[in-house]
Amino acid sequence: MERIFLILLAVFIIGSKAFSAPNDAQSAKTYFKSAEAKFDRYDYRGAISDYDKAIALNPKFALAYDGLGFAKSMIGDYHGAIEDYDKAIALNPKLVNAYNRRGLAKDDLGDFRSAIEDYNKAIALNPKYAKAYAGRGHVKGRLGNYQGAIEDYNRAISLFRKSERVLVAITYGFRGGVKRQLGDYRGAISDYNKTIALNPKDADAYNARGNAKGELMDHLGAIKDYNKAITLNPHFALACYNRGLEYYRLKQYQQAKDDWQKALEIAPKNWEHRKEVEEFLKKLPSQ
């Protein structure tokens, strides 16, 4: 898919401010570029440090606040990210990206109504901003407005540039999930096919397509997709669990047991499916 700093220049006399401002502005841009490079290398904490330095040198650097917020989101500090987006927007009320990213952070915090307001604002500022439609579609799906979600996903897919194929793939996957919620399993499979065509290494897409095939009683087809998901991600506990369910439905109980035990072995202690898997194992017929 996407967060305080020190202001260092308050003590200088007017003359020294006038003399040093150009250097400070240039230094702020240098730190900003360094932060962007670190972000692209997934060094989010390093990026945060450099964004902070850029802001300390230029407290009115809206783009730096925006970048800082996004880096904080990447490490799970959604509240801190929102504070930074607020500052970016206060400095530049037309900064479309900041509204979109704030919407993402609010989505992660479960503040869905407010997230939609941010996506609406981004779209109002730029009606062709594909990411905002995709984000709003995701929130609508979480709120149960599945038709509205599909409409937003359709719009996003039509607006993404060719260079944004990864985002298109993700959006097809999300749309597939909504179709599955509506019971349109064949439509969901069609969308997952598109995701996989664009990103053949997307283990989540194979797992999701397996779920849809299972709903259509295509147990062998589902198992084949779970096999691929697990090959791509050997620590994919959910795919092991799902494959075990399909083996169970086929009365292949030993294979089901093996998959469920594997899922428990590789899943974190607080895995949401742990208790149900343990219950399934207890209910397996004796071999």
C-alpha cells in the first residue's frame, strides 16, 4: 500500500538571519532529498531523522512535513503521522498528497468517516487523483458500502498511469475482495487473475483466489493456488490454514493436520486464527 522535531533558528539576530537564510534553505532541501532517498530504501527511521533536520532548518517546509508523516505511517505511528499531515495542510491547504495520506492513516486507525472526508478533499482538489479513489474505495468496503467501493476502484483503475502497474494490481485485488464479499466469486477470480498477471509474485493474490475457488467448490484449484502462495511465501500461515481446510473438505485428514500444525508453528503467538486451528485439530478423525 503508507509518522517531533526541533526548530533551531529562533535565536539569530535579524542580520544573521538574512545572511544565513539561503544556506539554510539549501541545507533543508539537501536533507529533504536525503530523506526521500532513505525512504525509497525502506530506511524509514533514517528518513524521519532527515525530514526532522529539514524542518528544523525550514519550519515552513510543507513537503517535509508530508514526507515525515508518511515515514511515520510506515513504522505504525499513525497518530504522529496525522499530526504531521495536519501541519503540512496548514502550510499548504492545496497539498493533495497530504490529504490522501492522512486518509490512509485514519483508515489504519479505524476512523473511516474522517478518512472519507480527506479522500473527498483530495478528489475535489484533483478529480483525476487515482490514489484517492482507491483509498476511498477501501474505506467504503470496510464500511460495507460494497457497490460504492467497486465504483471507486473502477475509477482508480481507469486513472492510474501505465507506470503505476503495482498500484493497479493492488486495486484489482481489493476490488476482488469486495466482489467476494458480495458473493460474486467468479468476478473476484477474474480480478485476482488480473492482479497475478500484473504481479506474478503476489502471494496474497494467490491465497485470495484460492479462497474464491473454494467458495465455488473447486477444491483442487484452491489447493493449487495455496501451493503457489506458500511457495512464494513459506511463512504464510494463513495460506497453510486455508489449504488445510480444503484438504479437510476432501477428507484428506493427514494433509489437513500437517498444514494446520505448520500454520501454528510459523504464525505469531497472537495470530487471530490460532484458537480455531487448535479446535480443528482436536476434532480431526482418528487416523
